[in-house]
Amino acid sequence: MFKWVQQQVANVAGTQEPIYGPSAIKSVAEEAKTTPYTELTRDDLKWQTLDSTSVETQSFYFMTDAGVLAFCQVIFSNVAGIRTTCQFSLKIFSSDKTKEHLWCSTQLSNHEFSEDKTAFYANDCAIELSADGTTYTIKSMNDDRAVVNITVKRVAPGFKAGTTGKSLFGTDLSHPWGSMFHFIWPRCIAEGTVTTKDGPIDIKGKAYFVHALQGMKPHHAAARWTFCDFQGPTYSACLMQFTTPPSYGTTTVSVGGIVKDGEIIFAGADNLATHLDTKGDSLNDWPEPTAIKFVWKGKTKDGKPAEAILEGALEERVDRIDVMAEVPGFVKTIVAAAAGTKPYIYQYAPRNKLTLKLKIGDEEISEQGELFSEATFITALESTEKRELSVNRNAPDDSAARRSFGAQARGGGAVIVGGELEGLHQWEDHLRSRKVLKDNVMGVTKPAIRRLARRGGVKRISAGIYDEIRGCLKNRLELILRDCVTYAEYRKAKTITINDVLFALRRLGRPIYGFDDWVPAKRSAATRGVGGHGPGADEEEE
């Protein structure tokens, strides 16, 4: 019952959830062990329109015969059962690096669904499924920059993993508090146009469609996503993989399949996407993938073992999306309050074709095709348990190094921003000598703020924004202290240690100068490994 209450608080506040563990998720892969996949019917494509917090989408991806890459999407969102909002988005990627991509995203008004919930309508927007369940018609005139008139017809059956296609979340899985599904048409053909200010763009070519539901807050359901849409002359390969936050055991769920015209070769949840190589993104510290590998495993309808592999360089990304800057406001309200949530999407469309290697029984097939791939990072995967173990392993031997600032701040926690902190004892001296009353971060001086700004390369600060900066610092410190308390409670400790602060800063992703950029002058080898500074714990002290 207590965990249920914690979960409800997390839903309302937007905070991260407690650690429930892998037992609190039932992956669709469990169903797929006995029934790898089920072909979609028209009824499967009905809008769910949940009356609780959820995000439901219908998305269409296009690879045109003329080499244009595009997608469009309708988002239906419900925030805590209080407010529902809809958005239509369209993106046409520019192959000319000197020109920006065309991106249109418009909040829709007066939305409604057909009686059987297979069609969506709003002012100047309609997405309809044909009576035979094989074709979607997409029309939108809600943005003059892109008037959409497209039809998408599947040429291979659609599928869902297992029998229901759903992964369930909750401590009582007979009454789950969240769910996730992806219902996919992997191989389609598209016709129609998107009329822009530069004229019509012919969309004729290959297409992919997915109807997805996240029946809970998006950042609670998944910490990372990897998406693959491969289209070749004969075969199509798709994969949608997500990894849960530590609250659900960092569980990976991967739905995908291999199809050709008129036939599903095999599909299910025995798949894996791996980032073979990455590079650091200085903007946000996420490990941006540069090479990737997708693996599918299964059996054909006649029982033959089947496997497919697609791997290669992703080349230069076609776009990097700061989700919090681009998503509709109603989605921001769902995730903005979550500490450590900084979602980014990396999109790729390699110019060099990749080769799908398919093995069915003893038969081996290779086919080149076009790939569109996305890598999405939302929250860190490092679990509270792993952090706690790291604290024990790297704990300093020096008793002074283990003194908690919580015990020293009985009159109110003191936090110093900026300044030259050359060693651990100097850092503690600063804490003692510069106490600020509880909740009075407004006491941070203007010179201290200016020093902090200079460290970040800012030369001048407007006189009118000091209070705003102090307010931001206060919000930041509240997040740090809340995490520190969480770690201490998890360790059943009565004090907050320096290591708790370090781990809180690492999880939030953006350091405050003077807290996790300091390197004490003399520390043991074990201590130098904490927070990624200096040699690892297994090296001897110099």
C-alpha cells in the first residue's frame, strides 16, 4: 500500500518513482515466449483515450522515391484525468545542410473520434482508417506552411508482440497502474503531397506506421528508446526498444519484426538494439551513438529458426531535438517537474545504404536498404542501489572525510556556490564559515554569482536578474537536498554524506561549480575514484 501511495505522489508531482524492482513490470516478452506475435485487426487500431495520465500517438514515417525523409504524428494526451490535449506535428528533413528542416507542430481544437474510435478528427485535421482496415488517410490544413493530403496503405500484415501487445507496470500486475504498447505496420506504401510555401512535395514511396500508448507518465515508463525503420526493395525491418528507469529494474523491452510484401517472416520481442560506438555530447552529456547494431530472432510460421542482423555507422545525425524545447506544453507539464529529466532525441538517416542480413533455416539473404533511426535519452539508468554500493566501496578512510554536512548545519544547511575549493577540509571550512539560514538562498551575494558566471564564460550580468538567478539556485539546491535525503534513507543512514551530494549532482547531470569539480589535495586511492575524479579505486596512491 505504501508503494502505491508513493507512486500516486510521483504521478502528481512529476518526481521520480521509488525503486519497485523488475517484479513491478510484466514485459510483453513474457507473452511472446509462447505467442511471438499476433497479426493486427481493425479493432486493434482503435484509439484507447484513457481517462488517466497517458500519451497516445499515431505516427507515420515516410521515405519517398525522390529521397525525401518525413514523418507526421497525432498526439493525444491526458494529464491526470483533468485535461486532454491534442497536437498534430509534421517534419520534413532537409537534405541541404544550409537549410533548416521544416517542422510544424500545432495544438488542435475541438477534437473528437468516430463512433468506433478508428478515426480522429479536429478542426482542419482528420486521420481516418478505411473500412477494410488497410489504409489511412491523413489530411491537415492547420498550418499554412504544410498542408497535408496523404494516404498510407499497408502491403504486409501489421503485428503486435505476444497476444495483447502490452507491457504492464505496477506492484499488483492484476491491477496495473501503467501500460505500454506498440502496434505496427512495418511495410506500407504512401501517396499524396505536403504543400509547402516552396510548392508541393511528393510523398510517394515507402512508409511505416505505429500506434503507440504510454499509459503513464512517459519518463516513468522509459528512460531510453531506440527505434529502427529499415526499408529495402523486398524486406522491411522494424524495432522499437525501450529501457525502464531503475524504478522498474532497468528492464529492456524490444518489439520488432521482419516482413515482406504480403507476409510476416517473423516478429516478436526477442530482439536487441546495441549502440556499438558513442561519443559524448557536450551539450547534455548523453552518449550519442555513432554506430549501431540491431538483432532480431524468431521462427517462421512453419517453425524454421530465423535471425536478422543490421549494423553499421550512423554517420552524422540529421537532427538533435531538445524535447523540452519542442514538445507541446501539455507534455511538458507531465515531465518538467522530474529531477534529472532532460530528454533529447538523436535522429539518423545514413546516406550509405546498410545491409540487412537475414537467415531463414539454412537460407541466407542480404539486402541493402534505407535506415531511419532514433536514439532517445530521458533519464539516467544508474539505479539508487548501484549508487549506494558505490558509496560503500569508495568511502574515504579518513574520518574527517566522512563527516556529514547535515550534522554541521543544525541552524540551517549552508551551501557555497563558487570559490576556490582546493581540498576536502577547505570545502568543509567553507560550509562552516558561510552558513545561510534555511531556505534563504537569497543570501548568496552578487560577487559570488558573478564569480560563478565567469566560470561559465559569462562576462556581464544584468543588474535586474540577480533575484531570478537566486531563485534558480534555490530550486536546484532543493532537488539536490531531496536526492541526498533519499539516498541517506535508502542506506538507513541518519546523516547525509559528501558522497550523497556527489551522486545527486551526477544524477542531475549539470554540476554546480565548487561541489563536484573539486579534487582534494590528499585523498586515498579509493576516495579519488568517487564521482569519476582521478584514478580508480584499484590504483595505488602516488
